[in-house]
Amino acid sequence: MSRAATVAVLTPPASRQAIRELVGGNVRRAREQAGLNQREFAERLDVEPPQVSLWENGRKQPEAQSLMKIASATGHDYGWFYTRHDDSAAPAP
């Protein structure tokens, strides 16, 4: 077994809940950086405000098309939402 294969076997995959929480936290961070409340954000995305809350609280994950809209509305690229960010760092665009 190659070293890369060994690492893959020893590293457990991220849980779906952990990914929803990561993405949701980043959706909230991006919305706040854009200076929008949940209602305003929902209007920009053409969704109901409770949907934004579900995303931000990690109860649901935005579908790919919704995440592309979120990225466009906040000036972030799609992959940014799947990356951990240091809260002490200066906000991105």
C-alpha cells in the first residue's frame, strides 16, 4: 500500500454534519461581511428567510446552484465556503 493510500485509510472522511456546519458558518460570515441581514440576503437569493437560517445553522446545506448564487452575491468563490477561515483575519471581499 502506498503512503498516500495509507493516509487515506487512516483519515476518516468528514461527516456530512461537519460539512454542513462549515459551509453554514461561511454562509453567515459572507452574509455579514456583505452587510446584509437574513431577510435582505434571502431576497437577493430569491429564497425564503427561513432557508437562510437553516443553511447558517448547519441544518441544511445549500444545493450547488444556491451556493453559486451565494458566492456571486457575496463576492466569494465557490470553494471559499468549503474552507476553514481564521476569524481574526481581515474579511475577504
